[in-house]
Amino acid sequence: LQNVGSFASIDCWFKSSDVNSERFAILVGWGVGSNGFSNFGIGNWFSAFADESIYTGYNATSAIYSERGGHSKYHDGNWHHAVTTIGPNNHRIYVDGNEVVRVFSAGADTNSVSNVFGLTANPENTEVYIGARPAGGGSGYFAGEIPIVKIYNRVLTAAEVEQNFNALRGRFGI
């Protein structure tokens, strides 16, 4: 991951078992601890939206963007497919094969970093967590299943996201 560069995509399938929750939950978290971490998850992170929006926040506060208006329930016991793309002028969120309208609560679509996963001068120390974040505090744990996570060193196109969704939707009963 230390050589991913300034463009990336994270693709995952999830089913929350926390069906009565409206809390935020991490799908994929990465970083080096409390000094630098990033998240792709559900819910209210840094006051983006108070509902269950899918959001991405990377490289501390370089950019935080969320599904605008959110979704009433991702903690619904059903399977969902979520994809985030990261990179200057390429910040997108897709849910169940479709791009959603997003809003920035920090940064802008033009925000750029030299290495999405290299949050320090020593990117080899970066840790990636599924269902949690590497930073201290113990919050944001995901309750449920995350059977597939794919990380790409490029921005997936809308057609590729749709193709990935359609390729596995039958497996997850969607």
C-alpha cells in the first residue's frame, strides 16, 4: 500500500448486524495511530451528517466527504456494496452500484496527497484495518460482516463499479 500514490479506490461488501444503531462504523481504516489515520465508513464523522451516510475521510483532514443527505439505514441487516474513489478531482462514493451525491465537510474535490496510504515519512508503518480504525479511542468498530475488500491503486470508473456490483450481487442476494 505504501506505493499506491495519490489515486485509490476502496471497494467493499458489508452487512451490519447492528440494526438498531445510528452510530458511525468503520468499514476500512488505515493509518499510523492517533497521529494520522483515515476512514471509509458509515455515519457521522467530524460532523458531516448525523445519519448513516457513507463517508470517506483521508489523511487526517485533507478531505472528508459524505453521501449528501445520507441513507436512513445501512445498519439494516441487508448486504450493501460501497466504493470510494480518492484522488484530485476524483472523489466519489458509490452504493449498490450507483454513484451518490456527495458533499465535502473538509477539503474539496481538488484535494491531493502524494500517497493516499502513506500518512507519514515512513509509509511502511501504515496499518490497514477492516471494521476498525488504527487510531486510539476504541470507537467506530463495525458490528457485522465485511467479507470482501479490494483496494486499487487507481480510480475506478462508474462502469467498473457497476460491473463489480453486478458480478457479486447474486452471491449476496441483491
